[in-house]
Amino acid sequence: MTRAIRLELNGTEVAAVAEGGENLLSLLRGRLGDTSPKAGCLQGTCGACTVLVDGEPVVACLMLAEAVDGRRVTTVRGLADGPRLHPLQEAFMDGFAAQCGFCTPGMLMAAKALLDREPQPTREQVIEAIAGNVCRCTGYTPIVDAILEAARRMAGRRGRVEG
Amino acid sequence: MPLEVRTTSTLSEAASLLQAERTARFLAGGTLLMRAVNEGDVSFSTIVRTTDPAFGRMRAAGGRIELGAGVTMAQILASRELAFLHPVARAVGGPAVRTMATVGGNLFAAHPYGDFATALLALDARLQLASGFGVREMALEEFLQARERGPRQLVTAVSFERPSDPTAFRFRKMTRTHPKGAAVVTIAALVPASGGRVSAARVALGAMAAQPIRARAIERALEGRPLTAEGVAAAVAAAAREGDPPTDALASAWYRRRVVGVVLRRLLLGEV
């Protein structure tokens, strides 16, 4: 049994047909051609498929696709502003916060959810925010550093705009 | 094989569907059921879900707290009135799982999961259950004992008394990975003290049996004792005799029996 749904994907209205019991990750990757969220464990354990639904982080592999009908989905593909990378992406690049890169999309979205809520997080808050994201290269220290660096850069830009 | 998804606007409709169709399963947050779908579980062919606003409603202001079964761990973490439950909600998954995982779903989480259920057991929670015939109440402890073979009913809400002294409620989860991991042992305790002595303690253990259990020997050993190293010694000794701990990839039954008393002592004495 299929169901027609509409959602806002990275700022664009899209229509899709979800198969009965299909998960959001499969809908994004297989039907909407957005392969930026990664399929890791399909158990909600690794966090590689983390996306935002109405601004909140979810593991797309465990979300029923049709449950996002009428909602706003943001993936890492929607993070950059045209050719301009998001400060998180820049900080990850500058700080070599990716080794194999498979966990990076999920890390970026988990970090985005944190910075949207808490623009000046502590190191502990960053560690807690990516607690559900596994990096099997074990490069956690540069990842945490990069998120803190992105927060600093974003605060600097806001300061310049306001000043 | 594609599944049939039935979305109902009311909880009672959902309960009727579940009762009528033996191959139907209820979807709340999805962290358990969608995992089963992904793993190719063919024991069900229909998913029932609901958009009933009552399912996600919280009444947290008064002395009697009521949580709709669809309330998520993230909702609990966002409630200042439920600050005493924040360590419990934070013990469940990472942030992306907490956005989805529900209070009701946690009651069905198989070993080694079910940390929130363990806390609710220490709080003497009662459940509201809906079936095709109406609504009834049941103690969580009774529900957990019959979880695997119970009748097909839908948990719609849980309720419990707010601890009059928030420091009387204690929670600790021992994991092998930090800050997130599945439980080696989880302990939730309500240890109200009058005149420096524990009175009417309720202690619940997670990951020490197939489902969260009340630890009555620990409770008896605490009665009338002060929360000092000497006062808790009998309870700590009793801990090793509680439950029937499973052996799994995280810990052996032997290890769980050895360590549960250590975790209990640290919890009761407030040690790191």
C-alpha cells in the first residue's frame, strides 16, 4: 500500500509516494535522490542518517516516511547556501574533522541542531549532542573541536552584523 | 513485503484496530518498531498509529503527573517541572533518538533497554490501557510481569505522584560506553527519609531480568536505616540476590550480580 505525501525538503516543496512501512531514509535516498544522509546500521544506533524534521534531529532510518507529510525536512545537502559552505562545514574542513567521512553528514546535522538551540555550547554540550553519532575512525576530538570552532565563527559574524 | 499503515485520529480507534487484527503492531516513536521493520520482521503486516493530541499531552504541574504514552524523551527534557526525570530521559539514546522515543514505547523495550520504565517502576506508576471495550488502569509492575503474554491493549498514558522531596528520587545507569550506551545495570530508587531514616523505599532494577523489576529485598533492607555506608550495607549485600540477570554482549549474569551492589551503594551514598 502506498501513500502520496508532500514535504518541504531543504526549502523546496516536493511530492513523493511512500511505500507502506518505508522509512524516511529510504524515501530521501531512493525516491527523492538526496543521498546526503547515509545508511549505516538501520537500527538508530550509528546516527549517520541524522536529519532535521521541523528543526529537531531524528534518525531517518527509524522514522516512518509518511509521518513527515506536511513537515519540513533538512538534510546536509540543504546546509550550504549556494556555493557558500555552512560555518560547520568550513570548520570541519579546516580542522580535518573527517577521515573516511561516512559519519560526517550525521555529525553536521546533530551539530546544527545543537547550535540552533545553543549558539555558544560548552564542550560537554557538544559531546552530548553527538552522543548518538558513531565515528568508527574514532576522530571525535577534531569533530568536537570543529563544532566549537564553528560556534565561535558564527558568534563572530553575528557580532560584526550587529556591531 | 509492504506493510499496511493505518493512521487513526483517536486512541480508541487505534485500540480497536489492534484488538481486531492479530498481525497489527502499534507505532509510537518508531525506535523499536521501525527497527523491527528494517530487520525484516514478518510477524506483523499492519502498522497502527494515531494523530490523537491526547497521546502526546503532559500534565506535569501538579502533585500527580500524567504523561501521554506518546510523550517523547525530548519533551520531558524540555519540561522544567520534570527536572527530576531529566537524568532518566537523557539515559535514553542520543538526541536524535530522544526526539522520537516515547514514554509508552519504553515500557515495551526489551532487555537491556527500558531505563525510563525502570524509573517509572520506582515511582509506582499506573498505566491507562485502552482496548476495544473501553479504558482501564493497571499498575506498571503488574503490566511488566505480563508484558509478553498480556492481552492486546494500547497503553495511552502513565501517571505517578511527584516525589515530595525531589532529592529522594535517585537514578543511575551503568554503561560500558559514554556518554551513551545500553545498560549493564540501571537502578532507580525512591528513598524518602524521615528523621534521617529511610521509610517506604521503592527500588527498581533494569537489565537485571527480562524486564525491569522491583527489588523488594533491597527495599526491606533499607527500611528504617540511614543513608550511610553502614546503613546501606545490608541493602548492598541483598542486591546480588535480586532478579535473574541475563548474559549478553555487554556483561555476563555473573558480572551483573557482582556490580549491581556497587552501583546501588554509589547511588544511595551519592558517590561518583
